Amino acid sequence: MNHENPTVEWLGLTFNLSNVLMLFITCLVVFLIAFVSTRRMQLKPTGMQNFMEWIMDFVKGIIKNNMDWKTGGRFHVLGITLLMFVFVANVLGLPFAITWDHKLWWKSPTADPTITLTLAAMVVILTHYYGIKLLGLKEYGSGYLKPMPFLFPLKIIEEFANTLTLGLRLYGNIYAGEVLIGLIASLGAGSIFGFAGALVPALAWQGFSLFIGAIQAFIFVMLSMVYMAHKVNTDH
Amino acid sequence: MFLDTFVLLAADAADPGFLASLNDRLNLGDIIVTLSFFTILMLLLKKFAWGPLMGIMDQRAELIANEIESAEKSRAESQQILEEQRNLLNEARNNAQAIVENARKQGEAQRGEIITAARSEVGRMKEEATLEIASEKDKAVAAVREEFVSLSILAASKVLGKEISEEDNRALIEETIEKAGEGR
């Protein structure tokens, strides 16, 4: 698993081309799913439209659990995009990993902490943005003094802790899954006995990883909305 | 890997080459790519999937609301029509009963009338018959009397043997017969 990353420098910035590629593929897959399933829409939904509507209702349910729909409606698209993006990113690394010239090209983009923490930071920064936008600076600031003013330092730490846990939880789960799949795969590639022995664990672990990928996507969206609700709800 | 960066980030915060050293350890490019890809994806989803789907879901919600409303309305309407029909039926039943009652009363009245009319007609006819009989009887008596006068005269003339003028003695004879009639 000690593969190098295909990095390049461009305009003084470091790009991991593998990440760029996988992010692009993730976006492409998500967009194609969403695009294909919303063609020829009917009042009486069929097939893919049902699936897409189910996703929308699912995210709507998550948001409604945390805040009223009047404030939460604006995060609907964000939630849907996060859910589909994270899920697709999680499962992309499942079927195989491609290394080329000792560089790992095909993997789950969410198996990279940079990406998961970027998403987590984006969500947390958005919660601050909407907290200020919807409640005003004063109300937003007083949120740090609730329920007790002396908890203020903890509140500050909490914001960073939220970011870290949100990002690292996703990264840890997916990365661990990829490592284990890699190990099982290398066992299977070793010999004919190894292949026989690795077949069942590989199938089991891939199924489990699919499950984990879905659960982690759900948790990511759920927690994003919980953090968002903490910032935009006055009665919390 | 990342946590190292994080610790170093705190240590190197004052360094002028901070961004460069950060870039050495952290793929700033990846962050930018992630953010921009995610944003673009979100905008595309909003434009191509969320918008239309939300539209059709709203449309469906509206349709369902309309359907429910119209169902409610037609239910109320049918209820009202049912009530009306029931009232009409009751009215018709009452009417029918009244008509039958009327007819019976009228029939009874007519029967009484007819019976009365028949009775009076019979009485009238009886009276007429009685009168006719009486007049016939009178006529018969008169005819018999006339015949009797003629016969008496004929007999008297035969007895007397001579022709007596009917005109002269008629008055006398009639008087006699009248007397005889009274004596009878």
C-alpha cells in the first residue's frame, strides 16, 4: 500500500493528479446519475426518477429532523450533492485500485484526508456563514456563550473538533477499507491457494465496504445538517 | 501525514515562506480542485436535476391537493344531491298518498251522489208512472163512459123506436150517466 502519489506542481500549487482524476470521475458519475434520472420526468414517477426522488426525500427528511424546512430548504441541494458525492466517492475505490508506474491512480478520493477535510471545512465554514447571515452577528456571537459563558473556550475547540472528526471519520473508514481490500487482494494474487482463501473475505469485505460507504455518506450529511442546525437555530 | 502538517502549521505560522512550506506538505491544489469541483457539481445538479425534479414534485403536490379538494367537493355535492333526492322521494310518497286519499274521498262522494241521483230518478219515474196510470185510467173510464153513452142512446133509440136526435138528448143522457157514475 506504499504507493506514491502522482503529484505535479503548477502555478506554485501541488496537485495530486490521482485525486484530480478521481474527483472528476466522481463528479461525472454523480452528474450522470442525476442527469439521466431526471430526463423525461412524469407526474407519475417511474424507474430512475423514483430513485432520484427518494434521494431528495431522504435528504429532506434528514434536514427536517434538525431544523424547520423554511430555514433548511436552502441546504437541500447541498445535502443531496454531499450525499451522492460522498457515496460515489466512497464506492469508487471498491472494485479495484489501479497503480501505474508505482503510482496509485484509481482509489476512492475520500481515502485522502486532504479531500475529506476540505469537505468538512467547507461544511463548517458554511455553517458559520449561514449562522451570521440568518441570525445576525450578535446572535451568532452570543451562541458561543451558551449555555454558560465559561464554556467559551470549549465552544471554540468544538468548532475545530467538529471539522476534524467530520473529515477524519470519513477518511479513516474509507482508507481502512481500501487498505484491507488491498491486503486481501495481495493475498489473492499471491498463489492459487491464496486466491481461494481470499475469495470469500474479499466478497464479504467489499459488501461491507459498500455498506460502510453508504453509512458514511449518510453520517456525513447528517452531521453537516446537525452542525448547520446548531448555527442557524435560535432555540438550541 | 495530515496531523504532522497540522502541528507544523502551528510551528511555522510566523514563517514568511509559510504558504510554500504548507504547499510542500499539503496539496493545496487538491483543496482548490475539490472545492471547485464540488461547487460546479452542486450548481450543475441544481440546474439539471434539483430544479426540474423539485418543479415536478411541487406540481404533483399541487395535483394531489387539487384532487383531494375536488374529491371533497364532489363528495359534499353527492351528499347534497342524495339529501335532495331523499326529500323528493318523501315528497312524492306524501303526494301519492294524498292523491290516493283524495281519489277515495272523491269516489265515495261520487258514489253517494250517484245513489242519491238514482234514488230520486226512480222516485220521479215511479211518480210519472203513477200519474200516467191514473191518466190512462181516467182516459179509459172516459172512453168507456163515451161508449156507454153511445150504446145507451143506441139502445134508447131502439126502445123508443124512433129516431131521437142525439144532439137534443145527449146532455140529458150524460147527466144521467154522471149521476150513475157517482152512484157506483
